[in-house]
Amino acid sequence: MTNKPLVFTRLHRCILRELTLNFVVCVTSLLALILISRGLQMRSLFLGLDFALSDITQILLFMIPTFLVLVLPISCMISIFLTFLRMSTDRELIAVKSGGIGIYNLLPAPAVFSCICMCISLFISLHAIAWGMGNFRSTILEIAGSRARVVVQPGVFNKDIFGLTLFARQVDPADGRLRNVIFEDRRQEEGNSLTVLAAEGDIATDATHGDIVFNLRDGRIYRMDADSNISIMEFAEYTVRLNLTALFSGADILGEVTPNEMSWENLLGMQERNDAPSARFQRRVEVELHKRLSLPVACPVLGLFAVPLACAFHGVRRHIGIVSALFFFLVYYCIYSLGLTLSEAGYLPPAAGLWLADGIFAPAGLVGLRMAERERFPSPEHLLRRLRNFLRGKPAGATP
């Protein structure tokens, strides 16, 4: 058998169409499962702020870029694996080999497909993540601020505002300005109370910290302790912050802005200026820079690994093949997560930790391709028979 020149033929286009179909099914299924799971985690936030279905849909859509960076590599791997597994099971690989077409001649289709997935993932990683997370944060805070302004009714003691009691004689719903404000904070320790009287104030949001902010001006603070001692303090400006992360479960993503939410330009600028708030934050910036590149590169790496893996599992049922592919991706992700954790903790340089999994699977894929071309893969049945004999204590060549 001889390898023909690597050209993009009708066979490659047929393979590419099947890869695309499997890929769309994988991405859609995985994204749906992740979004449903995330939505259930955030149900307390959605119910607490009385979100409409359209608002929930919009917020989940803004989260898709973050999930896509993780979903694209596994979808790329599974789609290539399923396509070549079907070709192997239907004896199509044997047919093309009998026509003088080796496994290397089939690589243009999965190679082009993997590179397309990598380019899409790279664009999402460098640009779409920051866009999505920025809109996600601002949308939730805007809805929360609007909810707080709507709840505040003029001339009424409003007790349904995140554990606070607020009275305002005049309320401007357009900009949230308050006049003649009485403010009681019920979040104090048991036996203590805090009452604020202010001439005016307003309700705003802080996207950087994920807070609803009550800005009060020209007033007095009356504080009573457990022994009924009262202290009075005058102020020109007084700010009360309500952190949505502390108020609602599932809103942990609304805390301080982390490197995971920053744009590629901001990450590069922070690394060059070396002006992070702490050494740990600076290390997380460096880790995030390598993370934004290593995950897209995982598409061609896992795609390369999936081709010989499918050839090795020829003849097995489709669901067994899917479980096998998921197992190897789990191995990849465990190595990747280990490198990420060690890099964030400072035990490994980010360049080593974030590229460790790719550095292991890329050579394994190349070796596997060579074995697949030479047809030196042991059959799954042979491997299972040897494992069963080993567990039963029989010699390696014994029959079950």
C-alpha cells in the first residue's frame, strides 16, 4: 500500500460534512447541559430579583463564550472519534486502504476541521469571553438596580430591599434619586441597630465589585448597641453596599473582577506593567494568558489523538466508543487541571503547567498515527481478554 499525495478530494469533503454534523450535535448537547446546570445554580438569584424569562435567556447567552472554550475541544475530539469509528466499524477504512489510500491521506479533513475549531476557540478566548462576562455582569447589576428603584415607593417604609428598611419622601424612578431618607440596616449583629437619616441619596451599581450601592448625603447615623447605648455621628456622604454574592447563592461570579473576565489586551497590559494588586493576582494573570492559548490549541491536539484512538477501537459499539473517548478526555482534563492548580499555587511555571496536557497528548497522537498506519494496534477484544486473564491469575496466552 502506498500513500497518495495529500490533496483535498471528494472523500475528504464527505468526511468533513460528517465531522461538522457530529460537531454541531456535540456542541449543542453539551452547551444545553451546562447552561441548565448553571441556571439551576443561579435560581436563587433569578427568583430573588424576579427576573423575566427573557432576562434569564439573555444572561445565559452571555455566559456561552466562557463555556464554549471548554466545550469546543471535547466536541472536536468526539466528532473526529465518532466519524473515524463509524468508518472503521463499517469497514470503510479497509475499503480505502485496499484502494491504496493510507491513514495519512485521510488526515487533511480532520486537520482542517481541527484548525477551524482552534480558530473559533481562539477568537472566543481572546475577545468573546471578556465581552460576554462584561455584559453578563452589567446586565445583572442593571436589573438588580432597577429592581431596587422600582421597589422603593415614596412615602412608604419599604422592607423588601435585600434585608434593609428604607423610607424616602420623594423618589425619582428615572435616576433613583431619593429625598428625605430614613435608612435602617437590619444586617447588624443581634442587639445592635443602625438607623441613618439623610437629606438625599441615590441607588447605583458598582460593576467592578458586583454591588448595589446606596449613596446617602448630609445626614446622621444613630447606632444603638445591645446595652441600649446610642451614639450619633454626622456625615456628608455615607455609602451602604449590598454584595449580590453574599445575598444570593449562585451569584459568586459577581464578586471582584478576576483575570478570567478580563480582555486579552488588559491581561497583556497588566503583565507588562506588573501593577497587579498582589503577587498572587499577578501570577493568576500570567496563568490566564497561557490558559487563553492552551485551550484552543487543545482542539488540534485532541483531534490528532482521536484518529488513531478510533482506529484502535474498531469493531466496538458506538456507545462504548463514546465512553472511551470521554474517558481519555477526562484524563486530558485531569492533567490540565493539575497543571492549572500547580501553576496558580506557584509550584510550576505557567508555561509548564498549562501546556503539560498538550505536551503529553500531542506526542501520543503522533505515535498512535504511526501505529495506525502500520496496523499494529491490538484489538479491544484482545486487550479485554488479557485484562480478564490477568485478574483471574491466568497466563497471558491462556484462553478464557
